[in-house]
Amino acid sequence: MSTRRPYVMRNPSVLIFLAILALFTVFVTIGSEAMGSGFISTSFVKTLGKTLCLAMAAVAMDLVWGYTGILSLGHFAFFGLGGYMIGMWLMYARTEAIVAGSLAQAELPPTPAELSDAIASQIFGVVGASDFPAIWHFAGSLPMQLLFVVLVPGLLALVFGWLAFRSRVTGVYLSILTQAMTLALSLYLFQNDSGLRGNNGLSGLQNIPGIEGRGQDVVSLWFFWASALALALTYLLGAFVVSGKFGNVIRGIRDDEARVRFLGYSVEGYKLFVFTLTAVICGIAGALYYPQAGIINPAEVAPIASIYLAVWVAIGGRGRLYGAVMGAVVVSLLSSWFTGGAAPAINLGFYTIEWTEWWLVLLGLGFVLVTLLAPKGLGGLVDLIVKPKHDDRHGADYGPDKGSKREVEQ
């Protein structure tokens, strides 16, 4: 009786990806300032950690678009919601420590109500408020806010997806709906009475409560490790989802939804599961990203961010998980280089090209060129290195007819 090989052994590309990620993590760790080498700065370690989080979101986008055929232009909204959920706790706990230390010097210790009022005034004074909104009820509880990192994006995706998929909205109309959802959420968050400080957003998120004695070099390395582990688990989960019968069904939905429905499969159920699962992945990625970024505001949830996410996957090569990672990593690092002032300006005599202003033009041009000339994206480069092997047929005909193409003709 034959035994079924372990999943990772049947998918060597997963092992290769995990090995590369592990080696990269070790290299960055050794080179970080926290470990004494210092040839990789703390700021760049943060950039790499954030890039790994963006790669997680790209894998989620590839699952929902590249494999299931749902072009969602709203998945970065789930990413931002995850950041807001963890940001509420970070801001509350940090402010609580500062306010408690200040009030401790008073002759009479503050009551819990006085402490809560002082924290609320400190956080919301910038928008002219002094009371905690209802959505901050659990802000002081880390377990609850971690739970909300999963629940809030997941429930929003579940409700939106159920309404959209049961109505059989597909194609460009579904893309417009997801973009409208993102725009509505962004406009709501911009309001001061949204309960999340409006345009000011949540700041100071890099100050992690309880580890004040640790420098940013150590904290950034911890978050880099967490981001690398989260990306590895996301990649494993994504590879598992697209394999086997489930993977075949969602590919079938992508290629011919009507036929899959005719065969008796619950198309709406499959699409809703993938849509919700990927929203949760984006929420977790956002919860890891924004403590490294230090701030989150409604601009992070704007529709343009979700469009960028689709561009990364397209450049990397949709329908390939490693392609999504490649696209996110390459574009994110190039963006940091061009917009961070590291790229030298080019003086043409009559005009000077400043890359901080021309980066988006370059990104758009790259997207067009990849779409026209390399539809498989950066992931297609792997095909040039690892060409698929043909079965050894010893010159036999490939087809049943006489004169069929033979292996020796390849």
C-alpha cells in the first residue's frame, strides 16, 4: 500500500521559498545593529520588516485575484483596519503609562475615572474631544485588540462578500464595489468624530509598552522576526489552499465560473471563504506593519493603496505565490529607494529629474511594460531557470494521430 508523501515534499517550491526566507532572516539578523555588526541600519531593518508585511498582503491578493479571479480593489482597507486595531491598544497603553506617571506625583492618587478622563483628554484633545468613543471600550486589553485584528477585517469581508457574491456581482462591477467600500471607509475615518482621531490618525506606535528599556534596534529586529515568521506561515497556508481539490475548484471559478456552478459546486461559498480568509491575512499583516511604521492615518486606507497592491501582484506575476512576494518586495524596496532620496537626480540640462516626483510615473510605466511584454511578471523569470521537464516518451508520438509532434522535435 502506497503512503502519501507529506505536503511540503509534494511542493518543493514551498521548501525553496522557506529556505530562502530563513537564510535572508539570518543574514539580516547577523548584520543588524542589535547584534553588533551594524552594516544594516536599524531604519533599514524596519524597512525590510515592513516589506515582509506587504509581501503577506500580496500573497493574500494573489489568492483572491490570481487564483480565484476576484479583482478586489479594497484589500488594503483590511490591512489598514488591522493596523488601527492594534494601534488603539498601543496608543492607549503608552498614554496610560505617561499619564499615570504624571498623576502619581499628586498628593492624592487619582481614581480610575480620573485616570481614564486624563488618558482620553490626552489622546483626543487634538480633535477637540475629551471622552472615549464606544469603539475604544476594549482598547486597554491587548488580547481583545488582537482578537479584533482578526474579527474586524474578517467580519467586514464576510458581510460585504456575502452581499456581493449572493447577488452574483462579478468582473469590473465587483471591482468597483470593493473600491467604493474602501473609499467610504477612508472618508469615514477622515472625520474627527469617527473615534479614531480623524486625519491625525494614531501615532507613536513604535513605542511598545512594557519594553521601554529596549532600544529601537532590538525592537525593530523583533518585529522583523515576527514579520518573517508570519510571511512563512502565510505562504504555507496559501500553498495549501491552492493545492488539491480546493485549489482546482477556485482555479475553475477563475477560468469559467458558470461551468463550475453547473457542475454543482457552491461558487459563492468558495469565493466568500477565500475573500474572508485573505481579508484576515491582510489584517494580521497590517497589525505587524504599523508598529514598525510608527503611525497610521486614513490616507493608508485610501483606494490608491489597494490599486498599488494589485499592481505589485501583476508585476510579480499573478497566479504564482512566489511571484506575488517578488512583486511586493521589488516594488516596495524600489519605492523606498526612489522616494527616500537615495536615488540620485538626473540633470538633463534643460530639466532635472527628481525621482521623488517621478517614481509613480516609473511605476506606472513598469506596470504597462510588464503587462504588454511579460504577462507572467517577475515570477516568469523562474521558468527560464527551472524549465518544466517533459515526460520521457522515448520519441513516442505526443498525440494519437500519425505524424503527431514527437519529443525529439522539442
